[in-house]
Amino acid sequence: MSLPIKVGMVSLGCPKNQVDAEIMLHKIKEAGFQLETDAGLSDVVIINTCGFIENAKQEAIEQILEFLTLKQEGRIKKVIVTGCLAERYAQQIAEEMPEVDAVVGIGCNGDIVQILQETMAGEMIRRVGEKCGLPLEGDRVLYSLPFYAYLKIAEGCDNCCSYCAIPMIRGGFRSRPMENIVAEAEKLAAQGVKELIVVAQDTTKYGQDLYGEYKLAELLRKLAKIDGFVWIRVLYAYPERITDELLTVMAEEPKIAKYLDIPLQHCDETVLKAMHRPGNQKELKALIRHIREMVPGITLRTTLIAGFPGETGDQFKKLCQFVRDMRFDRLGCFAYSAEEDTVAAELPHQVEEAERQRRADIITEEQNNVLARKNDQMLGKTVTVVVEGYDRWGECWFGRSEADAPEIDGKIFFTASRKPRVGEFLQVTIEDVMDLDLVGSVVEDA
């Protein structure tokens, strides 16, 4: 009797890509393959790539080359490349890395079992299908810690920002039926998921294509009724589509995390217009004030782009002042990445790469100053923390609060008199700040 073929998965990039990986893993498991958590010990490795910006592409290429080396050494048998890089650069991967056994576009994710079988039989696969063939839903093998899961409510994007290749890679915006989303959420709750993270390329547009109107607020109401969830978190909200109805739900429903991720990208009207994004500094400041008024205590996260083509010194200074004035709770800043076939890549007055990075570093430093002051205000406060693990170097536990999304935000480190369980929610009193992370101790039961 032959041993089952071991399949390992490395999933890169965003949570939406991770959901795709989890759906593929379930198909693979159901077909009788053995899932191997350490991809380097597998017979076949699937690299589910990101192709969003240059750094992500480089990371994906490095991963592919690393596993091709293991294949050359005879430690693994086959290498399969899926995801955004495979969708966007299938021909280049096949030509420049012919040792890759299968290059699979996102529209063929549903065929992953057949592709595995053909690859193991010795075939070289180069397959790209229609983008709309990407499975929007299906049973999953969770790739994250067991207490949280991402819930993808839509695929693709119609915003067509001038710097972004996502519509080319993922296709147009496609919402999932609400009843299917709720059913999946109920299944995740039954599996023990306590934190549900709602994602799409633009969550606030959810439902417009299916129902003729935005339905995120209604969806959140339904999700909040499901027993088992402690936090329901929303990522990737487009500023122009943040409605009072949505904010009312966030304020009224205890399970909806008081946290909103709004990628603003810039504040200067001229730069925003060149990005094919609406709005100006006055409107954005008014929106942020309005959100904070309607949802007291909300954590606001944003992402910005520094060094966009044509960004002048004065426009950059305006962005710095915007960061200081708005005092975002969480912020990430990217140096502009010129992506081929995008409108922005062809714009005049491209900023030198070193200057782009310098500007991004300055914005990050400005935000670190804001965060340091906010962290000082947390001293003495008690917050709910979900346990994620134990730090052997620090000899303490760590986790996250409602104000922190997994993978992208900070940690809270804490001591406890007993050994807590991963996924357990505890009350932690903040006593110190370490770099930009909070440090505290568990409030012991009376």
C-alpha cells in the first residue's frame, strides 16, 4: 500500500488570497492527499502567490526559487505556482522558470485536484482560465490560528485606481449572495471561530451588483446575530461608500469591532485625481470626524502612498501634516510602486525610487510619533485581549485587542499567573510600552 502524497501550501499576500488557498486545501484534502504543514517536507508544494506590487512579486519569486532548489536536491517532487503572480505572468514564469511543474491562473483554482494528479503523472501544466471561474466560496481548511477566520464577501474590483493592477488580475467586482455568506459564517462559528474578519477588495461596495444597493450594513446585522463570535472586524472600506447606516450598525452592535480600515492613499486633491480617486483633504477630514462622532472610541486604520508620480514637495508636506492632524490609530505607508500596464506607470514626473522610499519612511516616523502618544494614554487602562501565543524570548504571552487586526497591527505582551489557552479572551491591564507595543498583566479573577 503506497503512502498518501503529501501536499504543502505557502500562501503569500493578502487575506483574500489566503481564503483562495484555504478553499484549495479543502479540495485537496477531500481528494485523499495528505496536507503537510511544513511545505519543505511535502512531496508537492503549492505556492499561492501575490502579484500586487514589486516587493510582493519579488517575495513570490524568491519562494518559487527556494522550492525549485529543494526540488533539484530531490527533497520535494513537484512545484505548483498559483495565485496573482501566476495569473498575471503565467507565460513569463513558464519561460524563465521551466522547472516549475504547473503554472495555474486564478480561474483554474477549482481544478487544483486534477492539476495535482496530472502533475504527479509527469505532465507540465500551463493553465489560465477566465477570471470569473475563480471559486468565490467553498469549504475551507483554515490557514490561520483556529480562533479567527477571514470571510470573503466579494471578489474583484471596479474602482480602477490608476496605480493598481488588481482589476487586471482579479477582474470586475462580484458579490457573493448574502445567504451563502451567512451560512459560511455560521459554519465557521460552529468550528470555534471567535473573530470573523470581513474582507473584499472593497467591502463597502458589497451587494451593489447583486441587489442594486450597498448591503454591507445589512450583512453585518445578520452576522452579529450568529452565536459564538466575539469580534466581527471590517477591512478595506472605501471612503466614498461609508454610509451612516454602516456607522450606526458599528455603533449599535456589540460584536462589530469598533475598528475600520479605510485605505485613503493620499489627502491632496490633485494627487487623488491622478490616482483616479475622489475626494480632497477637506472632505476626508470631515469624514474622519464624522466617523469618530458616530462611533465613539473607534480605531481607524488607513494606508497611504508616498512618492506618487507628480507628487510635489508641498503636496508631500500636506500629507505629513494630514497624518499629524488626523492622528490615525493605525497607519501603513507604502512607497509608490510603478506597476506595468497601469495608468500611473505611464504618467510624467515619476519620483525617483530612493525619494519615494524616503518619503514613505518620513510618513511612518510621523505616525510612530502619533502612536507613541496614543500608547502613553493607554497606561493604566484595562482592555480585552485574545491570546495568540507565548514569546519565549520575552517569557510572556502575547495577543491582540479589538484595536488590532491580525498580521498588520501591533501586539500586546502580558504576564499571567496561569497558562492561558490560545484563543482565550482575557482582561489585561496596560502597564508599560515596549517600542510601539503595549505591555501588561492579566487581571486575576476575584
